[in-house]
Amino acid sequence: GVLGCTSITGHAPVLSHGLGSLHLKAGAAALLRIRQPVRSGNAVPPPAMEAEGDHFDFNGDEHDLDRIVEALDQKRIAYEQEGKYEEAENTKQRLEQLQAQVEQKRREDMKSRQLTERLGVEEAHMKELQEFNACWDQKVAEFEAHAASLQAQLRERHDKEFEDCREKFLRDTEPRTARWSRDLLNLRKIQETLAKMKKYGEAAKTKAQADAVEAKETEAWRQRREGKIRGLEEQFLHKQSLEMSGLTKRIVSGREEQKQARKLELERLLQRYHNVKSQLESQQKIATWRYERQTPRPSSALSNMSISSRHSFVR
């Protein structure tokens, strides 16, 4: 799997039972050419077969194999009873050869089935892993898109709120107008008095002096007011910054929680795969052990255990 999982490509090998059945042909043709001893009673004829060199084709299922084996074993017994020991030995050897070929095919079939089962587990795991990654990639993408949307909405709201507050600060921050000093007010009174007295020259001088004082005091008022407004704006921006920082922390926390949840779920998925794989391997080892234990050696008589009954141990 991922984090220790190897990808599997290709398809499980398909072992043809037709190829396996070719092994069952060895030696049967020669056996079937041996003269059938005359037996009393109604003998059951073997299934229809066609000889082909040292092999044979049989028309039927595995139960036909049992009938073939039984027929050959009856021949061996008949030869033994008639004292035809050379023919009995040949028949016994052919039976052992057939038994070996049958068991070889059974083992190949069992290995093929077990390999198919293991590959099935691997392919199912890879499919589940791909679906897992696709699902979580989508979750991550949705989370990031939602986080970016929240941040964009908050920035847009902050910009609007800041513009509204700035207008309010410019409109309402005190002092909204300059407050003239006593010296400036006295100069303006002197200016008016001189003008009424028609002393225009002195009035002009006094006016210029008053204008200079007024310009200076206006600039001082403007700077103090703008400084006060900047202070209010900085406080407001700081409040907005804290709000954005809180949102960012929540996003980071959510991202980490999502990362940990994905990691935990992946560990559970890999553990399930490991458990299934271990259980399957254990079951296959037990099935192989039981089959080998119940399978007679080539020197044993094949009639002691039918092929179909031995096949029941192959799972």
C-alpha cells in the first residue's frame, strides 16, 4: 500500500484448466490398449476416451476420472489374480503416473486460485486506496476553497467598514474647526479698528501679521486633528487585524485536524489491508497443509481415495 504499499499493474494470470487436463493423458492410452480381463458380473465400461500417443482425452467431468481410476485398478487386481504380474506391474506404474499427474494438476489449480485470491486482495486494496486519496483530495480542495472564500469575504467587509469609519472620523473628530488663540483674535480686532479709523496702511500690516498667525495655527490644528484621526484608524485596523488573525488561526487549526484525520483513516485502511492479507495467507497455508497431508504418496493405491474426494481439500 501507500506508506509501504506497492502498486500492482497488469492482470492476474489465467491458468487454463484445459492445459492442466493434458497432464492427465500420460500413459492412459497404453493402459486402455491392455486387454480387459473377463470379469463376472456387469462391469461398468469406462468413459469414452480417445488415445493420442502417450496421452488420452476423456469425455466427462472429474467423476469420470474416478471411474477411469477404478477401472484401471480393477484391471490391476484381475492381472494379479490371474498371475499376470508383469501386466499388473505396468498397470500399477500407470496408476501411479496418473496419480502424480492428477495431483500436479490439483496443486497447479490450487496455486492458481490462491494467486488469484491474493491478487484480488491487492487490486481491491489499490482501488480502495485510490478512492481514499480521491475522496480526501476533494475534501482538502473544498476546505481550502472555503477558507479562501472566508478570508476574501472578511477582507471585503474590512475594507468597507474601514471606509465607513474613516468618513465618520473625518466628520466627527474634534475639534472639527480650528480654535484661534487670544493673540490672533486681538490682531483681528486691531485690524478692524484701524480699518474703521481709515488707517489702511497700518490695517494692512496688522492683517498680514494676523494672516500669518492664522495660517500657523490652522496648520497646527490640521496636524493635531489628522494625528488623532490616524490614531483612531490604527486602533480600528488593529481590531480588524486581530479578527483576520483569529480566522487564519482557525483555518490553520482546521487544516491540521483534517491532516491528522486523513492520516488516522489511512492507518486504519492499511491495517485492514494487512489483516485481510495476513488472514488470507494463513488460510491458504492451512489449506495447502491439509491438502498435502491428505494427499497420498505416488506409491499409495489411488483407489484408497477418489480424486474428487481429495479435491475437496483444495480451497
